[in-house]
Amino acid sequence: MPYASMDRPLKVAVLVTLERGPTAGGHVKSWERVAEVAARRPDLVELDLHFLGPKHSTQSTAPNVRFHTHRPTLGTRALMFLEQGAGHTDLAPFHPGIWQALKGSDVVHATDFFSFGKTAIAFARRTGCGLAASVQTDVPRFTLIYAGGIIRRMFGPVIGSWLFVKVWRLPERVARSQQRNIDRRLALCDRILLSKPEDRDRLVKSEPSVRLFRRGIDRSKFSPTHRNRSRLHERFGIPADRTILVFAGRVDASKGAPLMAHATKRLLDQGLNVHALVAGDGHERGPIAALLKDRVTLPGNLPQTELAWIYASADVFVFPSTTEVSPNVVLEAKASGLPVVVAADHGGGQFVARSGEDGIVLADLDVASWTKAIEPLVVEEQRRLEIGRNARRWIEREWPDWGEVLERDLLAAWHEAALNGRYRHVDHARRWASS
């Protein structure tokens, strides 16, 4: 049988150098959704998804779908000075367990270039299998946000803040270096899947094999039909007469949670009857609780089944994140019929067709600007409802579900990588990879 021919399911290994679990972010959850729809298409794909975990394990969720966990070789969890709340990864240049697990794959798909991604490149070069990659996390921007704190913990507040951050501007230098390294490794791949238009514009000049990787949406799970305001009162004790501003994600500066909280405080100071519901965990939970007191609910991390009815039962979704490549939560909120207020750059702005019609997009991160943008949605119920209805219509009309993402975005790229990969000239690849 020809290697990676179209007359059998394609065998694909997806590598995510992050921990999988209830507290995992949108990067991990996206692949869990892909796995759900792949399970319904055993005729098209055999999918193995690899994550970090405390021990090696394999879980089969369908005959053609398996989740694997691997212990890190040089995990950041053991390096306390690198603690920053954004999830742990593996910094090793190579992972032996991943190398062994990839045998027999038609395509290996790297979602980052930490330990697993670097191993994927080496494996493709050695065996001749197809090599795909997707950019799902803005690592350089995360570096800009978190590096200052890490440097201060390593070298002390005086030397770390003054010399390395202010004088030498080390976070900016490291971020630029990371972007160059990522782009260099992307250039080694057969197919590149991107989410941000600006990334596509930057890479397409030198890499014609660039495709878009959209995030799907389950329109029945996230829907205005799940609205149940009395349930919000029963579950969280939020009075029914309050306008509820909802946030979902990691509760720290990288996602803009403090900005959302301070905008809420200004609205309260103006005499508006608002309440913040902040779903997620992170370092800013305590400060936000102290700032908003009885006008905030902080339930921690919630499963998607819970978030679905919470979105639908709230009034406005506020998400000032500037580190998102493709924020699932914005799509989920729009599908639930909420007006969304999002950041233009590196946030959810790409999911708003016309600011003011199906969402509100802000170009700056000034608390006054966000307060001013949210205020009309609080005081003008009809405007709020109209934008929410437009948001839902946009999802129904313009955005794919996860099944379409699998078939049109991912499988199309994977087949191209398997059949036309640059490393197929390796003579022994087929025998070795299938052994």
C-alpha cells in the first residue's frame, strides 16, 4: 500500500507540550474537541494526541482516537522560579518517549516547539513522514508579560527590575529571539496552520504552504436557549436585577482580568447595578475579590457544560486579553447570544465582523475606554440584546463547527503533508516508521 495513500485512514500524531486536565486552557480544549469529532470519522483518521502528565498513560476514547500522557524530561513544574500561572511545559531539546510513540505515523503535527515539537522535527527528518505545525499560543507575547516577574525572582527586585528589565530590556530581546526561532522551525514544516491574519501575512511570503486553522464551535452546546437567570441566582446568589459582566479564562494580567475588574469598579462607582462573574483561576483572584467585594463571583475553573449555561444567562462578555491567538471563549460567548467586548490586537477582535454591530472591539487597554464601551450595554437593554442577536447570527452564518474544521482545515493539511512532504526522499522511512 502506498505510504499515506487516500484509501485508508490517515494516521496522525498531534503533540501538545502542555498538561491535560480540568484546568487546561483553550489550546488543550481545542484538541479535545477535535478528538470528539474525529471519533465519529474512523474512515478518515486515526488520531493519537500526546500531552504532558505525571506518568505515562494511554486512554482510548474511540477505536481510532487515543490520548497519551508523557512525563516531561525537563519540566518547568520543577523549576519554581519559572512559575507564572500560564501552564507548565517541557524545556528539553528531545523527548525519547515521544520519539518511540511516533513510529508508524503518516503525519506528526507540532503545536509548539518545546520538547515535543523539537522531537517531531527530528522524527520527520529521520523517517520521511509528513510534518505539520500550528501556531496556537503567542509565546513571544507571553514572554513580554511574564519575563519581568521571572527575572525579579531569579536576580532580586533591584538588579532584576532595573538592570535586566529596564536597562537591558531583556524580556523584549528574549521575545524577539523566540519569534525568530519559531519562524525558523515553522519553515521546516510541510504545512503550517495559523489562526492570526498577521501571522499569515508574515509567513506566507516565504512559506506558500500556509493554511488557516479555525476554531470550531458547537452551536447546540453554546446557545441562547440555555439562558436560565434563576439558576444563576440559585447557584451563585447573584440578584436577578443586576447586569452580569462575565469573564472566562486565566485570571491574570495576560488575559486582562484586572482590567475587566477595574472597569467593573468604575461602573459601580457611577451608580450602575453591575456584577462581575469571573470564571477561572489565577494569581489575580484575590486582588479582584478585594476590589469588587460582594459585586464579584469567582467560582474558579468550570467545565464547558457549566460555562455554556452561564454564558447564556449573563448579559455582557468582557475579555481584554492581548495574548490570544484564537480565543475559543469569545466564539462560545457569541454563540450564546452575548455582546462581546474584546481587544483588537492579539485578542478576540478577529471574531467581530463590525464593531458596534456583532461585538465591540477596543484598540487600547485603558480602563476609561473599556468602562465607556461597556456602559451603553449596561444601561441600554435593547442595544445589548440587538448586538447579542447579531453575534449569534454571525456564528450561525459564518463560523464552522468542529466537524468542518477537522475535514476542511486539518485533514486537508495533513493529507498534503503526508503525500507531498519534503522529507519523503528518506529511503528507509517507510520500513522504519512502520516497524
